[in-house]
Amino acid sequence: MSYTLFDFLQLIGSLGIFIFGMKTMSDGLQKVAGGRLRKILTRMTATRLMGVFTGFIVTVLTQSSTATTVMVVSFVNAGLLTFLESTGIIMGANIGTTVTAWIVAVFGFKMSITPVAVALIGLFFPFLFSSRNKLKFTAESVIGFGVLFIGLEFLKASIPDIEKNPEIIVFLDQLTGFGLGSILIFIGIGALFTAVTQSSSATTALTLVMLFQGWMDFELAAAMMIGQNIGTTITANIAASIANIHAKRAAVFHLLFNVIGIIPILLMFPWIMQLIDSVMLTATGSSIMDLTEDPAVRGNATIGLSIFHTVFNLFNLVLLFAFVPVLVKYVEKMLPGRGETEDEFHLKFIKRGLMSTTALSIDQAHREIELYANRVRKMHDAMKELILGDPKNAGKYVKRLEESERNSDNMEIEIAEYLTAASEGSIAGQESKRVRNMLRMIGDIERIADLYYNMTKNYERAVEMDVTLNEESLGELKQMLEAVEEAFDSMIARIPDMNGDVDLTDSIKLELKINRMRDDLKTNHYERLQKGIYSPMAGIIYLDYLNRLEKIGDHILNVNEAISGKK
């Protein structure tokens, strides 16, 4: 066999160039789209069918079903999409990913696009250094497109020649004599390769190249394409492994949907192969089941494989679309909720789709803000446990606080966008003032979440440096936490009365109490520092906690002022 280790490394390198080009193009397209992708995903899901269309469009725009499904999982985790809404997008992503096969088959095998790709890189390369982000990101996506086809050209050249390496045919023949078993083996190979590379595009390109070069027949290539549908679900499941129960359900649904869809395809596999062969025979005059050395015939086979990929995914969608509610219930039984915490940071009162009347929409946002404040209040409880509780449980609370802060950012954006949309056009002066105050409220509530997150990072720094606080300083922090807790609870109790006459006297007293306590505890801190009771680093950690808790008190007062409409 004339195929050496160096040749194999060239093959891996060529595949790496292709994946790099695909990733660069996908990242550039996502940057060009900016926040519009998030808006598309979170707004265009009024019905399951609309969700399918949305998933298709976003996947075509990003050229990555993995990017779409990972975004969906993260949005479900943040409560911006429900589990049920995510199912349509996931199904649409399956259809969208078939476009990649068509691009590679048409431009990579039926046309000589590499010289054009190189020219495009030369044309857009200077714009990578542009100060205008739109231009820079567009250049990034075009260059990624060019690199993708250069990688594909290298891939075609680095696949070993079968005539010079007949051992390859012998090896493949050993895997092809088992009928349905051989199909299952190649489905497994496709799934494994996609899972390892975390790129269904890479598997698609490699399968098309191997078919074009005569490594395998059409049926085995089709089996590998089926396998990449399973392998592509792995990335989303990895992303969901550290997410909440809703995100885990979305990822498992994706896996189940794709696996179940394989069963009817396998049952009808011989007839589907015959059907596609008949279509290609009618269209081109040559069979794709008996490949010749003619590049045109092999190019036709890559088109036939793209047809199969599209038909397979469309068939799954049509067959299983009506059974999605059943699958959803099954997944919910597989992954049952763990009580109240599973609903953390889910938008409850704001509904996507058509908005209500202006007044009712603002009322819905008001109720959502109340829920938002209660959820950030839970961060206070977690912080209290982190600082004062058993260090063995610290990891659980750190994870909870970090996740809550990320979700808080998303909730602020969603509520703010909803309020802005609700107040567009004609709006009464009183309602306009109310919207402004509500926007102030969510800004301060989000800042409170940020401060708890900063305190979490402070705790982690203390652990890394092996710094501990003595009993006296921990006791003082407990007093400060309880004072902030009292102010927080008082603020939440006032939120429903936003439209009424709110007296700020108690709120101001609680804020002054927090300020005085901070000043008194600072004095105690400096005395301990002078006496050498704890290290300067421990003092810095303690002071950071103290100052951030006092700032939380400030933001609580700001929310109270917004509730009252006073400054």
C-alpha cells in the first residue's frame, strides 16, 4: 500500500481546513446578523410550523445546524423559549442543514469554484482590518466561504487513489457483505465521526468526497449521511449537560426525533435508493448505483446524495410532526422536573407573538418584573449560603449564581424589548412615565444580579488563594446580609403597588441603616487589620463583600424610587 502516514496527515489537515472555513463562515454570518438571530429565534415561534420555518432560516443563515441547536438550548435554559417552542426550531434546523450538502455538491463537484474562492479571499482580505464591524464580519464570512472550498479541493486530492491502494477496497468489502448490518455499521461510522468533529458539515463533505472518489457505493454513503443526523445532536446534549431541565429536554428531544426518524427510512431503504436512482437516471441518463470513472457521473452521484439527505429529513418532519406533543410528553417523563427551581428565569406573563393592547401589555410586563425581582432575590439566598454555609456545598451555589446572572441579563433584554414594543406609537403621558420607571427598575434589578455575580467571583478568588475569614468578620457579614435582605423583601412587597401612592420613608430608613452598618463594620475591619487578626488579603475580600452589599442597597432604593415615580 502506497498510502503513508504523511498522506494521512494531509487528509486530516485538509479536513481541518474545510472545518475551519465552515466555522469561520458560520461565525462571520452570525456576527453580521448580530442580535437579529436571537430576535428571530425568540419571536417567530407562535406556532410549531412557524418554528420549523424559523429553524430552517436561521440554519441556512448560519450554515450550521449545530450553532442553531446550541443557541436554542441556551435560550431554553434562559427561559426565552419554552421546551415546546424549541421543538419546531430543532426540526427546522434538520432541514436547513441539508443546504450545506447542496452547496458542497453543486459548487464543489459540478463546478470549479476554487479559483473564484481564492479571488474572493483576495478581494475581501483587506476588509478584515476595517474599523466598521459590518464590513469586517462580512469579509470574515466570505473568506470562510473561500477557505471552505480550498479545504474541499485539498480533501479531494488527499483521499487515496483506489487504483494505487486496492487494500482500501478489500477493507471496505469486509464491511459491505452484511446487508442491513452494513448499513447500520456505516450509520454508526457517520454518527461517530460527526460526534468527534462536532461538525455535520465535515461528515457531509467527507462522505461526498469518498463517494466521488469511488471509496464507497451510493447506499453506504447514504447510510453515513443518516449517521451524521444522530452525531449532530451530541453537541447540543453536551451544551445542555450543565443547563436546566428545560434545556436538557430540548437536547434529548433532538436526539430522540432524529433516532426515531431513522426507523422508517431503514425499513424502506431499498425502495428509496431505487427511487432516487430512477430520478437521476431520468434526469442525467446514467445510474448512480454503478459508478464509472467518468467525473460527470460521480458528480451526479453527489447530487443524488444531496437529494437523499433532503428527502430523508423532509420525510422525518412530515412523518413525526403530528406526534411532537407525544414525544414532548415522553421526554418530560424521561426527565421529570425537580420542583419549583426548574422554572427559574422563565418568562411567565409575557407571551411571544401578537401583543395585547398597550395598557394590558404594560401590565403583563409589570407582573414579569415582579417575578424577575423575586428570582434575583433567590440569588441573595444563594449568596448567603455561599458565604456562611458549608464550603462542601459551595460548588452548587457558585453554579446557581453564575447561571442566574446569565439568565438575568437575558430577562432584562426581553422585558426591555417588550416594553419598548408595547409603548411604540401613541401612548398616554401617564403610561409613558410608567414605562420609563419600569425600564429603570429592570436596569437596577439586573445590576443587583451583576453584584451578586461579582461577589461569587470574589469568593472563588478567596478559595484559590486559600483565604478564610474569621468568625467575627463572618458574623458581621451575616448582619449585613440580613439588613440587605430586609430591604430587598420590603422592595418586592412594594412592586404590586406601583400605580398607587408609595411612601418611601421606610425604604430610605432601611438604606440609611445599611449605610451606617457598612461604615461601622469598616471601622471594625480596620481595627482587625491593625491588630493583625487576619491577613491584608482577607481584609480585601471582606471589604469587597461589604461594599458590594452596600451597593445592592443603593440599587434597591433606586427600584423603590422607580416604583414611587419619585427621585
